Amino acid sequence: MDFNKIIKFKIGKEDWEMPLGILLLLGGITLAMIIAGLFMGFKFGENMQ
């Protein structure tokens, strides 16, 4: 897999270009933060009883 391949996409009116490796890294960080937030929210809610 070529992680240096440039991926082009559009958000709103802006055109973006980003290497595939960076895009996957940002997606991985996002998923990790979502999972950590869900876990911490569950633990916090568990202690409220």
C-alpha cells in the first residue's frame, strides 16, 4: 500500500490534499479518542449510582 499517495477531497468549498498515511493516522487518533471517551463516560456513569 502506498502511504504517500495523495488523497484529494472537498470539505465545504475548500479542496484538500493529504497523504494517505496522514489521513489514516488522523482517523486512528479519532477512533481512539472516541473509544476512550466512551469508556470514561461509562466508568463515570457507573460510579454515579
